[in-house]
Amino acid sequence: AVIIDFEDSVSLIDKDAARILVKNFLTKYDALTTDIYIRINDASSEFFLLDVDKTKDLPIRGYVLPKALPKDIQKLNAITNKDIIPIIESPLAVLRVEEIAQQDNVTGLLLGAEDLTKELNINRTLEATEILYSRSKLVLVCAAYNIESIDTPWVDKDNLAGLKLDSLNAKNLGFTSKSSIHPNHVDIINDVFTPSTEDIMQAKRIVKKASETTRGAFSLDGKMIDLPIIEKAKKTLTQAKKYKLL
């Protein structure tokens, strides 16, 4: 998906111009095959209602909502039924992340580590131990409520080795995807999160064998396969479809 930003990357004097530009663009190119989200200004901003009002009828999938708390999501839901991806970027949002995940139209959560660490008055590091708890909690909540878990972007634009390591750490924690702030990051992120050919083939074999047996567990290549492994295989195939590999 592509996120069009109305928030931090747009200066105060350019907010109106940004809305006009985006409306003209999306009206002209309404046959875009990529899902489009708009990161609007937060619900307490004077620009919030205008951002939504001027875009809710455009061909977009939904909104990315900064500084999100439950009341902010409810405010957005009152004026649109589009998908919502709240950004979890404050200590209070981390503490209330499960409540946020249960709000109507929330299809995923995005961790905003830059603002979060700023509020905690701590520095970001390559090892990212300072956000391990927040990452882990977000992943667990998203998995529990079957929504997307989207990792924080890597902001060191030219450190591609650091990006790969950070992406691998996020994937190993259970994130289903990662946000990007620069085109040069996209291929690395996709390479990390795309299931390998071997993973896809094995998942297909597991799902096929499971469909052919009525037993709760069975053997494949000498290994026991039970329900959790079957469900993991199904998730691998779902992820492969998102990357158009199936």
C-alpha cells in the first residue's frame, strides 16, 4: 500500500494545497491498483475534519490516524466507514493498545517509535532494545485480534544494512509488515517479509495433506504436523498472496 501524508511532511501553510493536489491526483488516476491510505492530521488538530471531508469520497482504502487513542478512532468512525490504521506512538496508546485494536474499522496497528521514544525521552538504537516491549505488545494484540501488525519505519535513510537487520528483528518478533519512508527501502523490506519459495511449497504440502486426512495430527517428512503448524502454513500462503506469489 501507499500512504499519502497530510501530517508531519506538510507545513501548516501548505495543508490546503496538499488536499487539493491529492484530490486532483486521485480523481485523475482512479484506476490505481495499489491500496491508498491517507495519513491525516490527528483528531485534536484543526485540520482533522477537513482532511477527512475532502477525501472520504476519493478512491482510497482508508486512513492512517496519528496519535491515536480510542476516542480519536471513534471520532473518525463517526464520519467515515473506511479502514483505519491507528499509529501507536504514545505511552498511553501502548498501554491501551488492546482497546484500540478492538475499535470498529481498525484493520491494523502501526508502531510509531520516533514519537514514542521522544515522549519517553530516550534515544533510538540499532539494536532497538528500547522499543522491544512496545513492539512485542503490539504484535501480540494484533495476532490476538487477527489484524495487521506494521512495524515502525527505519529513519536512517542510507543505512540499508541497518534497515535489513531492523526488518529481520521485526519479522522475528511476529510483525506482518513494515512501513517505509523512502523508495530505496521497499525492496529490502519486501525481501524480508516475502515468504521464500521453500516456505510456500512446504505450506502448500501441509495444507494439502491436512485436507486429505480427518486426523488431528499426521506425519510429513518424519515430522508431526498438528493444528498450530497447519494454521501457520495457511498464514504463510495468505502472506504469499499479498505479495502476489500465488
